[in-house]
Amino acid sequence: DTEVTQTPKHLVMGMTNKKSLKCEQHMGHRAMYWYKQKAKKPPELMFVYSYEKLSINESVPSRFSPECPNSSLLNLHLHALQPEDSALYLCASSQERRSNSYHGELFFGEGSRLTVL
Amino acid sequence: QQPVQSPQAVILREGEDAVINCSSSKALYSVHWYRQKHGEAPVFLMILLKGGEQKGHEKISASFNEKKQQSSLYLTASQLSYSGTYFCGTGFNFGNEKLTFGTGTRLTIIP
């Protein structure tokens, strides 16, 4: 199983709503990531979890709240978003860094396309 | 600190070769290459590490010039399936936790 699964695929929400994006992987990877991608732009790193602990937060506004309940799951909680937050949100995972075969390639999910009205 | 890719876009006929370049203003530890088709997730192609180690796709090759802080991706005898946007991703120290993606190169292969 080499998949990263993201749900939902599409989400439309108002600025006062609270919603969550979910990501799951069963490859035994211990690093998981959230990226934001605007149309025709490269993915931008938001958060990194390493061994279920938040290791990188790229100065993301607090209206985005990540959570890593266990080594297979990653959530992104959304609250009071702005229309400019509309984008494709990509989850990714990578192999355990301490592994001898570690090279660091990212495995991406299909993404959740978010529209904020 | 975002790596700059060139060209921004290129159109090729099937069977032609392509070279995509990635330049960084900072010293690099690693360079990743990914391809993203429209509406799909980025897919890993190649990683090059400082010191010469490589891992990647059998039909795609790449080079990594540490001194010039540059990498190039070589696509030979291009196929229709090669169409998509190519991103390099650069890491500045061991581990890829802070991978920064380049500006992207849109490749279109026509029959």
C-alpha cells in the first residue's frame, strides 16, 4: 500500500464555519506534511510532523490548526477562514529519517480542494 | 529562497529531448524532482544528494552541481505521458523536512 488518502476531495465553506481535512497513510512513514497550493503555483509548506510531534510551522495563521492523532493520521482543522485561503491542500508523508534507506522522497495525496465563500 | 526554474514553459514534439534547470541562491544538500499533472498530486521522480548519491526514475536522469547550486533534469525521447508541470524541491540540510519547491516548468508534449 503506497497511498496517501485525503478526505474530502472538495470542500466549500463559509468564513464562519469550522471544518477539518483528513489525511491517512499506511506506509509506516513517520513524517507527515501539509502543503498549500494555489493555481499554477508550487506547493508551499505549512506544517511538518515528525514522529507525531509538530516540528515545523511555517508561520501559518492560527485559523489553521494541525493535529496528528497517531502515526498514520494527520488532520488540518479550519476555522474562520478567508476567501484567499481557497486552494488545494496537499498532504504528504515520507520515510523514517533514521532508516538506512532514507532518501526523503515525498508521497503526496490527491489533495483537498477548498473553496471559502 | 525559492529556487528558480527555467524555462517556465516548453512545448515539444513526441520523441524530442528536454532539459529543465533549477537554480538556488543557497547551498544545497539535496534536490528533488516531482511531476504534477493537471488536477493530480505531485509524483516523485528523482532525488540527488550532496556527495553524488541518486535515486529515481529509470527513464529520467538528472545532474546536481553543488558548487553552482544548480540541478538539471533530462527527459530523453519524450512521451505524451511526460506532459505536466515539473517542480524541483531543494533541501538545505540533512533531512527533507523543509523542502522548498521551485517556480515550476510546464512541459507540453504534442504528437
